[in-house]
Amino acid sequence: MATVVGVVFRKDGKVHYYDPDRLSLRVGDEVMVPTPKGPEFAVVVVPPREIPDPGNSRQLRKVIRRATDRDRQQKERNEFRRDRAWRKCLELIAKHQLPMKLVDMDYAFDGSSITFYFTAEGRVDFRALVRDLASTLKTRIELRQIGVRDEAKMIGGLGPCGRPLCCATFLTSFHPISIRMAKEQHLPLNPAKISGICGRLMCCLHYEQDAYRRFLRWVPAVGEEVETERGKARVAAHDVLHERVVLELEDGEKFTVPATYFGPPPQEVEPEEEEVEDEIVEDTDEELSPG
């Protein structure tokens, strides 16, 4: 067994796992952890727990230590520098008249690098912008173009349901979403009804997809004719949540039967690989660098 602890570098960011190195950590504790860009400030969101040894536990990096007052002061200084760098980047984007929208940025804990995240409709030649930023801010500069789903996750907002965006609250990674999911869930294929504020199909289409797919393997499809004790009938509708099927007789009379009427439920199977249809998903869930 291996012991791991989960931390995040930004609010609602992706959870990264480390070896707690015998530290007694709780949710909310502030720690310093190693990253490819050097030590970073992080917050514990998953307390230490044991998991089956994956075989590479020796490669699991260890928490360096608990954050000190000096670390917190450094983090506050970085926030001040971050605001200055943000304003300067916006100023230079306008100066160079670049067709890009600045979304977010990461400021390395030791100040050795700054990563700016932006969206744009196409490729942007930002070489002159990088030179000016590096000259002004005196540090290494990286610009990274992201997709609209990552933009929504960073900025946040309210979804069509009226609740805060899933991606900005609890989702730590994006699943491929296809129009096929909406079809299988008998949803109206109206972009205004099934798209989120990012303009892509809503992530929540994935939540109940396994249940719908299992149900569709279990019962006849809508429109299919079946033999019943009352004669031939046509499948008029599915009630997936209650696992029932609405049948319609030749005389127009409708009645409901449980899904078990058509046999035992299917055994659990591996989810099918989703095909991305109509270029619905263009974003790759590229892990954003910590900061």
C-alpha cells in the first residue's frame, strides 16, 4: 500500500497527489510541494489515505514541508506582482493590436517565470509581445493558448440550470462530450438547449450517460414492435429514471411495463469510446501548470 495526499495549486484546480512523507496533514493545510517549475505553494484537499501500490510509488514526489509564515508572505508578494504583470500584459496586447483575449496567468512561486493563458480564434504571432513582457517584467515568459472550456473553468459563472458551473466548482477534468449523448438521452438537438456558456455541449450530459446506455441495451428501441400478452405493441417511450417502458397497442391504448418485462438487466460493461461528432469537442484537457 502507498500513502498519498491530494493538493491543488489554484481554487477548484486539478488535484495532484504527493507522498505526505509522514506529515500529519488535514484538509485545508498549506504545504510546499515540488513541481517541474520548482517548489510551489499548495493547499491540501484530500487527506492522507492508503491506496494500492501502483508499482511506481518510489517515483511519487514527497511534500517538502508545511508552509511557513515566510511562504505565506511570499505568496502575498506574488499576488501584488501578479496584478502588475496582468495590467502590463493587457497594455502590451493592446499596443501590438493582437487578436487575443487574456484569461488567466500563473506566477511561479520563486518569480522565475510567468505563464499567461489566452484564447483566440486562430493562431497568434505573439513573439514581439513575449519579448516586451520579458524586458519589462525581467523574468521568463510563456504564453499558452487554451480552449473555451478551460476559459469557462477559469472565469466561472452560472450555467443554464442557474447553478455555478460544474467545471469551476468540482470538475477537475473534462470528458469528451458528443451529440450522440444528447440523442441517446432523447434531448432536443437544439444548441441553445444543450450547450453551456462556453458554447460547447454541457458537461452534465456525461453524468447519466452510462445509465442511458445500459437501459438502451436492455429494452427495445422506441418505435420497435414487440409481442405482449395483450397482442402486438409498439414502444412509444422510455422512462429511464424509473426503468419503465411505455407501450402502445394497435388500437392506440398505451400502458407501462417495467424494464424487467424484457428480461434481466444487462451485466455492467465497459463504456464505449465516445466519438466526437460534428467537431463538438475541440479542447484537449491540457493540464494547466500550477501557480
